[in-house]
Amino acid sequence: AVDPLDDDDREDSRNNCMIEKLPDDILISILSCMRIDEAMRTSVLSSRWRYLWRYMDIFTSDTLVFDYIDNETGTKMKRKKFKNLVNYVLNSYRGPFLDTLIIGYNKLGARSRDVDNWIVFAMNKEVEDFQLDLSNLNWSHCGYKFPKIEKLSSLLHEGIEAPFRSLRSLILVDVDIEDELVRYFLESCPYIEKLSITASKTTKNLQIVDSFGYLEELEISHCNNLQSMEISALNLVYFKYQGMKIRLPFKNTPNLSELALGGHFCDSFIYEPNKHSSYSDQLVDLVLKLQANNDFYFLDRTIVPPDSAQLHNLERLELTIESQVGESLLFFTSLIKASPHLQEFKIKVNVI
């Protein structure tokens, strides 16, 4: 093929490109509308564009998102390529702060130094929203353990008061986190609004005490070694728990209005309503997931319990039920009858 432009024509075309005349802050604002890997590709356009993507967060509330999908092929990214991509971006990033960092990939290993470094990066960039998801599709446990606070403190950059002090949201999936570290986040992160822990094997006895009054959302799911939990959070609105039956966790949650339950604790809420009457009456939104592998499953569901739940303020009810073919669901009408202000009802039945 013959290039219709000679060198001089190409230079004139480049000089006449109007976008090149825009100031850097405008160009960075344009880049901020792209995914980070897309913005990185603009570095080959010219020497001026080479480093612009690194400063995206100075002018915008930027988000760095890394997942296992390779944007070039649409398939799962190889582990080495994923690590190299994340390491390159984080090592090249020059913004002083970062609002959000989301990293999701499986099979990274229980002793991954790279993951340690990513957490340290989030800490030193004073991330407000941090999400680390190391879960496998087959739910095999990764075994990665969140670094102790002593180690993180030793790696703090100068001028930063404490690890993750700016944190507003922390979501950990298949990351082992010890009780002491959870307590640190609640006691030392004055702005934390959301805490979500899924599939942590080292979470055993949780004391959820919100001293600052910002915590609004709490999710604890599939922490199979959990033995006890107490929640005292004045402004907690939403709580999700899927797991073993434990003692009633609510100590001081006057604003709790949205509840999502699964596992054995969900069974207790349905079949032992009197044990939950101290807080059920304040619920506005209720989501229940009833599974087959529980102690209550073989009870006669045609018999409506004499002492039904007290749901006087409930406006929305969503049920997901595992059931055998032809099995009666009459039992669950008691929840509807106990909700005089119900406005929305959804039910999904999975036949097993």
C-alpha cells in the first residue's frame, strides 16, 4: 500500500490536530472517562501524551479497576499478565491520592507478595474505597491473609497519620482477616461507611462497634468459623448475614431497616420468630434466602406457626427458596400476613 501522505504532510496534519492544542487538564479530563488500560494506550500517541494518564486522579475522582477479563481477547487473563498489568499501573501512577481501587482475580496464592504491595499502595494513596476479591468460581479457599496492622504501619509514607484513615468502604472477598484487624478499621477509620467480609476463615469473634457513627452498611457472609458477633452501630441501616446460627448479634442498632439473611441464621428468623422480635418490627426491607441444607428444612411447611414474625413496618419482602417438586409453600404466607404495610413481594423458587 502507498502512503498518500509524505513526512511533511503528516507533520502538518499532526500540527493541525485541534486536540493537541487543548491544555493538559482538559486532556486528562478526557482520559478520566476511559478505563485505565484504555487510557494507558494513549501514551503512544506522542511524547506529550506519554505520561498524561498517570495524573488522571489529580483532576478527577478516579477509579482503578482490575479484573480477570482480558479486554483485548475477552477471555480470562493469565495470572502473570494480570500481576504485571496491576504492578505496572500502580508503580507508574503519579497522582497523590486515589479514591477507589478495585482488584479482582483468583488463584493468586496464599503468600502473594504482589497482593501485599497492592494493599500498601492503597494505604499510601489514602484510598477511600478499597475492594479486594480473590474468590474462585468453585469457592475453593485462596488462603491469602490480610497483613497485620504492625506491618502496614511500618510501610506508611511520611505525612500519613495512620493506615487507611481515609477509608470509607472496605470489601474483602476470600481474604482472611483477623478480628483484631476488623476492630482496627472500626476504631481508627473515622469515615468508614461500609464493611463487607466474605469467606474469611480467620474471622471468629466479631465486635462491630462503630465509635464514629458513620457505618451504614455491614455484610458478613460465608465466614464458616464465625462463633459470635455483636453489633453496636447507631446509624447502621443495612445488614447482610449468611452463615451459621449465632446468638442474636444486635446490641444497639436503632436505625436498622434493611436486612438480608441466608444460611442457618435465616432459618432461625423464619422458624423461630420470637427470638428475633426485638428488631424485626423495625425492618422496612427484608431479603431471605432459605437453603435445603439446614436443620429446619424437613419441617412441615403446610403448618403456619402460631407465633409469626412481627413485621409491622415492612414494605418490601423478597424470598429465595429451595424446594422439592410439589412441596407446599403455604408456610411462608405467615410472613405476608405479618406485614400489613407490604408494598412489594418477590419470590423465587429453585427446584431441587
